[in-house]
Amino acid sequence: MIKRQTLACTVLGLSTTLLLAGTSVIAEEYDEDTYGPKNSIIWNTPVKATFDHKVHTMDLELECSSCHDDLFAMQRGTAVDSTEFTMKAMADGEFCGACHDGDTAFATDTNCMACHAASEEPLMWNEPTKAAFSHNMHVEDLGLECNSCHSTVFEMNKGAAAAMDDFTMAAFKEGKYCGACHNGDDAFDAASQCEACHFPPTEKIVFNEPVKTVIFDHDIHVGRAELSCESCHKEVFVMEQGHVADSELAASDDPAVKRAYLETLHSKFCGTCHNSNQAFGYLTRCTVCHIGVKGYDAMHGGDVKADGHGKSGH
Ligand code: HEC
Ligand code: HEC
Ligand code: HEC
Ligand code: HEC
Ligand code: HEC
Ligand code: HEC
Ligand code: HEC
Ligand code: HEC
Ligand code: HEC
């Protein structure tokens, strides 16, 4: 399996001609016997890294023997099974580090992105709330180095932070995770601008307990009324369903106590705005919020069974 340089030149010459002629380019032939496996070798544990034979054999014209079998076995997965396949070993000149030493090729303590391409797509968390992080924005637009986050603040591994109990706003406030920079100093405070990182629920929230059926729509409040998340989620509501429903229900049979409770319930939550001042008052238009079982059914095409209303949810 010796690299044939003449073939590479012919193919290159041909595709250049095609390009100049303005015709669509025919996919260049890649001969696995000559250049090694066509598909990228991708490692996923402990972090994602990629190696391309094409770059090293076809483009850089390295012989198979420059890697096989001294540095790497010709068997995918061998290196990673050895537990020695680490950045430290590479810095000591092993594996990729045999060439990636800042001399023969770029060093392994630079250019992390070349081998550990973080995905272009923003990382998404869906639990307990929906939030996003963009590498593109932090790395390309802001020019942050990989090691400003990896691996002191975050592991280079999707889901690692989410597996920790303390991946919370409270921990951010103490300078952990996103809060390492989002402290109002190095970057905007995580206790503000929630909408920069979080997405509001797209479905209407329906309160079914203890009365049916109060409806709350983020679209109207965030979209149409242009309220920031903080206007509700800092003081009025916790960003999780069930906060209102769990509020202490007046167990008393005394109508006066019940009335007082209702007053508090409404004024404390929705009534902070629905006070005939910022928005229509809660004492006036009960049925705009309390759409009732009929309203709820109508919203769902009249198809919902009565027993579907028992639980708080969508
Ligand atoms: C710059 C280093 C390098 C060069 C040069 C190189 N390889 Fe590889 N090759 C690798 C690495 C890294 C692996 C994956 C080893 C591992 O996972 O332990 C690999 C794996 C392979 C595999 C196994 C793939 C599989 O799916 O199991 C084959 C086959 C292979 N190489 C063929 C070749 C041939 C043929 C050439 C010469 C044309 C070549 N390699 C040149 C680094 C290289
Ligand atoms: C035998 C020497 C050698 C080994 C071993 C080697 N590389 Fe390379 N690699 C090179 C050279 C030479 C270049 C091109 C010079 C440069 O970009 O600094 C290169 C370039 C690259 C590039 C840049 C590709 C591009 O599109 O510009 C990546 C990514 C890369 N190597 C990954 C790896 C990984 C991952 C390993 C280990 C699995 C590895 N290399 C092992 C010699 C080697
Ligand atoms: C030349 C390619 C290359 C470059 C450049 C590179 N890495 Fe790696 N890295 C690898 C390979 C290959 C592995 C082993 C495969 C794996 O762990 O998934 C690895 C493993 C790792 C690991 C897990 C193992 C360990 O050592 O803890 C971390 C973390 C890591 N790299 C971080 C970085 C950071 C940060 C940078 C930049 C400062 C960087 N790497 C630059 C190729 C590279
Ligand atoms: C501002 C912080 C920050 C910087 C800078 C940063 N990352 Fe990340 N990276 C993260 C976070 C957050 C995660 C997700 C960690 C988690 O889920 O626990 C992550 C995860 C990753 C992952 C695994 C994700 C996946 O899709 O598999 C890779 C690979 C990665 N980063 C590479 C890089 C590289 C390469 C650079 C530099 C070019 C870089 N990161 C710079 C914050 C950062
Ligand atoms: C290493 C520091 C650092 C870490 C860690 C970090 N960021 Fe950032 N982030 C910045 C800087 C710097 C800015 C730009 C300055 C500003 O907007 O205040 C920024 C801006 C942002 C923006 C604003 C985007 C825009 O459109 O303006 C978002 C969203 C964001 N970061 C999300 C996150 C999330 C989510 C995390 C945690 C997973 C995180 N960041 C962790 C440094 C960091
Ligand atoms: C810099 C980005 C960022 C900003 C700004 C931000 N958050 Fe978060 N938040 C996250 C990330 C990342 C998580 C963890 C993943 C998840 O829960 O989706 C999280 C988790 C949460 C959680 C669930 C975990 C916990 O702490 O209870 C709540 C609730 C929350 N955020 C509310 C808010 C509110 C309210 C604001 C505005 C005052 C806000 N966040 C601002 C990134 C941010
Ligand atoms: C006008 C008030 C208001 C505004 C503004 C608002 N929310 Fe909410 N949000 C609520 C209420 C009410 C609930 C349900 C609370 C409960 O059940 O106790 C809720 C619940 C949530 C939940 C939990 C949903 C679930 O299914 O568990 C998330 C996540 C959330 N909001 C995110 C956001 C984000 C992000 C923004 C800003 C873009 C935002 N909210 C703006 C009032 C608001
Ligand atoms: C931070 C202020 C604020 C809070 C808290 C708030 N709203 Fe609103 N709400 C508004 C504003 C502003 C409007 C739009 C102006 C208007 O219709 O009076 C609105 C409009 C509405 C509408 C009218 C929709 C339509 O089709 O016209 C309903 C229904 C509603 N809110 C229900 C609720 C419920 C239920 C709660 C409590 C779970 C709540 N709101 C909490 C500010 C708020
Ligand atoms: C801005 C929206 C809104 C308006 C307007 C509104 N309510 Fe409510 N109401 C709620 C929410 C939210 C709850 C708590 C969720 C639930 O109990 O299902 C609630 C709960 C109740 C409850 C049950 C309390 C309990 O725990 O036993 C009663 C009874 C009630 N409202 C009566 C009324 C009456 C009567 C009016 C008109 C004078 C009214 N509401 C106007 C939003 C509203």
C-alpha cells in the first residue's frame, strides 16, 4: 500500500480543468487501498475528536508506515482502549503528538478546534428548562480560547454538567459553570437577561387545580406584551410549572378566609400586573383567564374528555 503521487496529480489536474470550464465538479475519487479509510475516525470518549486519513495521506502525502503500526494499530479503537490516549501523552510526544509538537505540525496545546471540532449547532439543554450555549459565538465572535472553559469550567463532554446536581442558577451565582464569567463583570450577569440563554415554553400552560381551567400563554406575554422573563420569573413565579398550584390552598370552610385567600392568590401572582393598571384587572374579567372546561375543550377542538382535566399540565 504505497501512495501513488502521480495519481493524485492527475486527479487534481482533472478537477481543476472541470472547475475552470465551469462544469459541475465530479466527486474526486478516493481510493481506500491507496489512502486508508475514507470515513473520518471519530472518538467519542472521553471527548469527541476526529482524525482524517485523507488529510494525512492524500493531501500531506505521508506514508502509512509513518503511523502504522508504531504509533497506531491499523484497527480503530485500539488507541482509545489503552487508557493512555490523553493530551498529556501527546504532549510527551506519543500518538498524534509524535508529529503535532509545534515543529512537524501544529502543537496539541494549541488549535484544540482542529481535532476537537465543537459542533456548529448550539448545545441545548431541555431539562429542567430549555437553555442554549453557542460555541460559535463564544469562540469565533468573542475570541475566547478553548482553555478558558475546558476543562476547568466545563468538561469537553456534552452532558457532563447536566449530570451534576449543582448545574443551577444558584451555583452560577457562586461563580461556577456559566457564572465563571457571567457575573456582571466579565460578561453580563446570569441573574439578568434570562432570555439570552433561555427559551420560553411554546405551549400554553393550563392550571387545572383546584379550579378548571386557567390559561397562561407565554406567546402573548413575551411576544405581544414584550415582557422580559424577569418581570415574572424573578419574583412572581418560579420558572417551573406547579408553583401557583402548589401555593397554599385555603383549607378553611369559612367564606371570609376563602375570600381573603383568593384575594392574596390573585394579587400575589397574576394580579401583580392584572390590576387594571398594567393589564386588565383580575377582579373584572374572570373568564379571560378562567376559560372553563368548555373554553379548554374548544381550544382543543372540543375533543378532550372531562377526566383529562384533573392534573396541572399542558
Ligand atoms: C498520520 C497517521 C496515520 C497515517 C499516515 C495512516 N493512518 Fe491509518 N489510522 C490512523 C489512526 C489514528 C487510526 C485509528 C487507530 C485507533 O483508533 O487506535 C488508523 C486506523 C486505520 C485503519 C483501521 C480502520 C478501522 O476502521 O478499523 C486502517 C485500515 C488504516 N488506518 C489504514 C491506513 C492506510 C492504508 C494508510 C496509508 C495509506 C494509513 N492508514 C495511514 C492513523 C494514520
Ligand atoms: C506522522 C505525523 C503525524 C501524525 C502522527 C499525526 N499528524 Fe496530523 N498532521 C500532520 C501534518 C504534517 C499536518 C499538516 C501540518 C500542519 O497543519 O501543521 C497535520 C495536520 C492535521 C490536521 C489539520 C488538518 C487540516 O485540515 O488542516 C488535523 C486535524 C490533524 N492533523 C489531526 C491529527 C490527529 C487527531 C492525529 C492523531 C490521531 C494526528 N493528526 C497525527 C502530521 C501528523
Ligand atoms: C492533533 C489533534 C489534537 C489537538 C490539537 C488537541 N487534541 Fe485533545 N485529544 C486528541 C485525541 C485524538 C484525543 C483522544 C481521543 C478522545 O479522548 O476522545 C484527545 C483527548 C483529549 C481530552 C480527553 C483526554 C485527556 O487528556 O484528558 C481532552 C480533555 C482534550 N483532548 C482536550 C484538548 C484541548 C483543551 C486541546 C487544546 C489545548 C486539545 N485537546 C488539542 C487530539 C487533539
Ligand atoms: C465559554 C465556554 C466555552 C469555550 C470557550 C469552549 N467551550 Fe466547548 N463546551 C462548553 C460547554 C458549556 C460544553 C458542554 C459541557 C457539558 O455539557 O457539560 C462544551 C462542550 C464541548 C464539546 C463536547 C460537545 C459535543 O458536541 O460533543 C467539545 C468537543 C468542545 N466543547 C470543544 C471545544 C473547543 C474545541 C473549544 C475551543 C475552540 C471550546 N470547546 C471552547 C463551553 C465552552
Ligand atoms: C469563559 C467565560 C464565559 C463562560 C464560562 C460563559 N460565557 Fe457566555 N459570554 C462570555 C462573554 C465574554 C460574552 C460577551 C459579553 C457579554 O455579552 O456580556 C458572553 C455572551 C453570552 C451570550 C450573549 C449572546 C449575545 O447574543 O449577545 C450568551 C447567550 C451566553 N454568553 C451564554 C452562555 C452560557 C449558556 C454559558 C454556560 C453554559 C456561558 N455563556 C458561559 C463569556 C463566557
Ligand atoms: C448565561 C446564560 C443564562 C442566563 C442569563 C440565565 N440562565 Fe438560567 N440556566 C442556564 C443554564 C445553562 C441552565 C442549566 C440547564 C437548564 O436548566 O436548562 C440554567 C438553569 C436554570 C433553571 C433550572 C435550574 C435552577 O437553577 O433551578 C432555572 C429555573 C433558570 N435557569 C432560571 C433563570 C432565570 C429566571 C434567569 C434570569 C433571571 C436565568 N435563568 C438566566 C443559563 C442561563
Ligand atoms: C407574564 C409572566 C411571565 C413571563 C413574562 C414569562 N413567564 Fe415563564 N411562566 C409563567 C408562569 C405563570 C408559569 C407557570 C408557573 C407555575 O405553574 O407556577 C411559567 C413557567 C415557565 C417555565 C416552566 C414551564 C414548564 O413546562 O414547566 C419556563 C421554562 C418558563 N416559564 C420560561 C420563561 C422564559 C424563558 C421567559 C422569557 C422569555 C418567560 N418564561 C417569561 C409566567 C411568565
Ligand atoms: C408581569 C405582568 C404580568 C403578569 C404577572 C401576568 N400578566 Fe397576563 N398580561 C400582561 C399584559 C401586559 C397583557 C396584555 C395587555 C392586556 O391584555 O391587558 C396580558 C394579557 C393577558 C391575557 C389576555 C390574552 C388575550 O387574548 O387578550 C391573559 C388571558 C392573561 N394575561 C393571563 C395571565 C395569567 C393567567 C397570569 C398569571 C398566571 C398572568 N396573565 C400574569 C401582563 C402580565
Ligand atoms: C389574570 C388571570 C386571572 C383572572 C382575571 C382571574 N383569575 Fe382566578 N385564578 C387565576 C389563577 C392563575 C388561579 C390559580 C390556578 C388555579 O387555581 O387553577 C386562580 C384561582 C382561582 C380560584 C381558585 C382558588 C382556590 O385555590 O380555591 C377561584 C375560585 C378564582 N380564581 C376565582 C376568580 C374570580 C371570581 C375571578 C374574577 C373576579 C378571577 N378568578 C379572575 C387567574 C385569574
